[in-house]
Amino acid sequence: MEDTTYGINFLVAIEFLALLPMMAIASDADPEQDFCVADPNNPTIVNGLVCKNPALVKASDFIFHGLATPGNTNDPLGSSVTPAAAAQFPGINTLGISMARLDFAKGGLVPPHTHPRATEIIFVVEGSLFVGFVSTNGTLFATTLQKGDVFVFPRGLLHFELNVCDGTATAIAALNSQNPGTQIQAVALFNSGISEVVLEKAFGLGEKAVQKIEYAVEAANKKP
């Protein structure tokens, strides 16, 4: 009975989590029709994704099964993010919402990153996560989340998630954009081709120190 109750509560929580961004002010443009299922085969470039012919839309366009399977955490960071944005889930195109599944090995980390187009809210399904974000005045807001807890990362602010339990951890995220965008700060700074002179001056480091960080960042974010 207890397992059944937990299963029901879990489903209700996920449904609520998915609806939250729709109750907020959307960061994406408001839709002008009931739906606009994305057509990934259309080469036309627009601000978003081109709509599929409504006459060809089916119920299956509004279903996404990708979050049911745990992601591969066999990498240096010990984490995996499985997105359900418009590119993966055509049915949410123009609806101003997306989701993601976060899987963590023991000690796994989703490194400091930003979503320039979305606020993110996460629900801890299993395990314990140490999470936090940094405001524009440099204040850190961090705490440890337990199973069943919910936490929000304001739009565009630097944030992270670290597994601090003895086993694996899982979380579900909802974001109020069909294409939130993700910029990992270490990669953007030290693995994007920015001049080493710029990095040396910005961080007060010598040439060798910058190069060492560049190699370390590349190795840490290299997928198997």
C-alpha cells in the first residue's frame, strides 16, 4: 500500500512540476494557435522551429518517452542530463515549456551553468542534492535537498547540482522555455577559444596555469 501511495504522489508531483512554468509569465513568445508541432525536417530557419502541417499531426506528437530511462553517468562528472525540449519533443514547440531528467552517480555533478532563456525548477525524485545559484550581486544561495524537495533557479543565473548521498540520485527539472539553452561556465571560458591573454588578465593567472585549466576542463566535460 505504501509503495502504491508513493507512486501516486510521485506522478502528481511530476504533473504539478510540469505545469508550474505554464502558470508563470512565459519567456518565449505566446503561441498564436492551439499547437505548432515542430517539423525537424524543414530546413527553414526561424526564431524557434517550423510548424508541422496540422493535418499531419497525431496524438503521438504530444508524447515523449525519453525521460523514462536513466541517463549514462559514466563520465568524469558522473552526471547526465536528458532534455525534453522542442528539439527532442516536437509537441511542445511554441508552448513555452520543457523538461529534463538529471541522473547522478555517487558524487556526480552538473557543473555551474546558466539557462539564458528560462527559469528552472527541480524536483528530487531520489537521493540528496546540494544545489545553489549565484545572484547578480555575487550572493550564493545554496542548500541540500532531500527526496521530494523542490528548488528554483531564477532565469539566467549561474547554478549547479551535486549528489551528496551515498548512492545514485535523480531529479526532474521543468523550465519555462521550449529551448532554454545551456551554457557551462567552465567550458564557455576555458574551452571555447577565448584568447589565453584575456583569461590570464581576467583571472590573474600565468600562461601555464591557464593552459592547465583548459586541459582539465576539456577532460572533465568529455563524454565517453
